[in-house]
Amino acid sequence: MAWRLGRVFVVLLLLIVPLKLLVDSYIPGHGFVSLVRFGEDFSSTRLPEINELVPPPRSPHGYDGQFYAQLALHPSLRGEGIAKALDLPAYRARRIGLPALAMSLGFGQTAWVLNVYSVLNFVFWILLLGLLLHFTGLRRWRDILLFIALLWTNGTLVSCARALIDLPAAVLGVAAVLTPGIWLVPLCLLSASALIKDTSVLSFAAAPWLVGGRGRLRRMFLSALLLFIPLVLWVAYVQMMMGSSSNTGSGNFSWPGWEVVLKLDTAVSNLFSSPHRSVRGLAHDVFEVLCPLSLCVQAIYLFIHPRLRIPAWRLGIGFAVLLLVLGSSVWAEYNAYPRVLLPLTMAFNLLIHQHEQGRAYGAWYVAGNTGMSWMLLRTIF
């Protein structure tokens, strides 16, 4: 009985942070749409049917969620003005999964669709919580640490706080490696993850490729079809509707390792160059050093402990490689790189939870997660 009450207490404690994000974002008459962060600079190109539903902008530029929220109103890409409303039409339109889900759950009603899209990250947060409860049973201290590392990490909370697509895509990847059953289930989950965010193809290695027995080659061929065909067909449709002129933005990729070094050099310089700043500013600069270091630790762990037969390792190894080639625009701020590399954080913590013991577990956990708490601190304080 005491164990059950303790588990309920831990779950309620974990819920405090997402609930605070939701409560702080609610505006009477607008619901939770402020989570999307529409920018004032895009008011002239924004879809006219949602202008009256948008709360006063928080910033001139807003954030990426504003484009996916508008895409949710016209997921077929046929709506008038949708291409003009997106900053990078073909790039944004490839990531149709979450907008299409919001459109379906909102029954096509503009206000409903926008509010559904705004809170979908919290639905996937709850789904991740349920997966971890089923996976661990929440019986040990290290189970609690796993929950904290996945549910309260920077990438997770930024995705929730800004109505982005990163957490939903990552949760489907985690579900693919934690959900038991026939080989078809992980394939469908991974394929859906790629429709939410196309970089999830880096996690396709987590599919049950290594299953032995008769018909292995045939199963691998069918797996490839199930994984890639939905995304390929959708990308082809996007190219037909939007054309191929839109790129993915400048500065997304660079030479291996170069931008990681530059990021750390810049972050350390900023930390020691401004002695007269607030405690909050100092904490921000400290975490701008610690967060990239923690992500590097996560990648190093996957590189030095290759576990080809473990789905969680295959889930994250592609993102460990991605870390090395990310460009300057991604490393610019903590809002970007932790969420882009969220599957790496998920895979790392699942692996050390299962395969490390004693001091080794503690050392890896602290080194890999210490820098991932800035968004948590911002939310609480």
C-alpha cells in the first residue's frame, strides 16, 4: 500500500511542471493558443481566419510552432494562402503528422484545431509517462531518475512550452522500442514519427531488423516499405503542391565536430566576459556551457558502447552522429539543440537505466543530464 501511495505521489509531483506550463499559458477568450507563439512580424502573411484568435504576440518573430499550427488548418496544402503563411513551405509541409492529427481531433473548427494543436505536446507527455510506468513499474530510485531525465529535460519542456513537433516525434520513437508485440507495431510507430518530423528517419534503425528465422530478407524488405513509403509519398505530394524552391534554412549543417567546438568556445567566452549580470543571466550562461557538454557525453556513451541488438541504442545512434554535423543556427540557443537531439537524450537514459550499475550509472547520469535542466528551472522559478 505504501509503495502504491509513493508511486502516486511521484506521478503527481512530475505533473506539476507541465501543469504549470498549461496554467501560465491560458488566456481567457484564447485558450492555450499562446503556447504557439505567433510573431508580430508574420501578421501580414498569417492565415486571415486565425488572426482574431491569436493573442497579443510575445515577440516580433515568434517561434516555429506558428507555422505548424497554421498548417493544421490546411493539411491538404490546398487552402488559399497556406504557402504564403509558411516561412519555408516545402520544409514545414513535410512535417504533416502533428498538424493533421490536430485537424482531425479539432473536427475542422478553427478555434478547436488551434487549441488542440497547442496542447498535443502535453498529450504526448502523458503518453511518455504511461510508457515509462509500464516499462519500469516505478519501483526503484533509478526509475524516478529516468522519469526526471526524460519528462523534465530541456528538449521535452521546450517542445511543450512552444507547441513544437519534437516531443511527439521522439515519444513515438520511444514507444517503438518499449512496446512489445509483433514486429509491425514498431514499424508503424517509427513511420508515424517520421511524418511528424522527417529527421526521425535517423531512428529507423530501431525497427526490428535483426529478427532471425525464416523469411528474414522478406521481412526486412517489407519493413523498409512500411517505414519509407508513407514518407516518400507525402514528400512527393509536397513537392508537387509546394515546388522545390524552398530550402531548409541556412546554417543547419556543418563539418563534423566544427560547430560543437565553436559553440563551446563561444559559450565559455560569454560566461566569463560579462561579470555584471543578474543571477538569472549567469545561470543561463552556465547552462549554455553545460547543456552542449551533457549532449556530447550522451553521444560519447553511444559511440563507446555499441549495442547493435538493443533497439534503444539503434534509436539514438543516428542522432549521436547528427550532433556532430549540426550547424550554427541549431547551436545558437538552448531552445534549439536539446529538442533537435531529444531522441539521443531518450536513448541515452534508457540505455544507462538498463545496462549501468552503481557508480558507473551515477557518473553517466550526472554527466549526461546535469546540463539539461535550464528549462525546468525557468518553469519553476
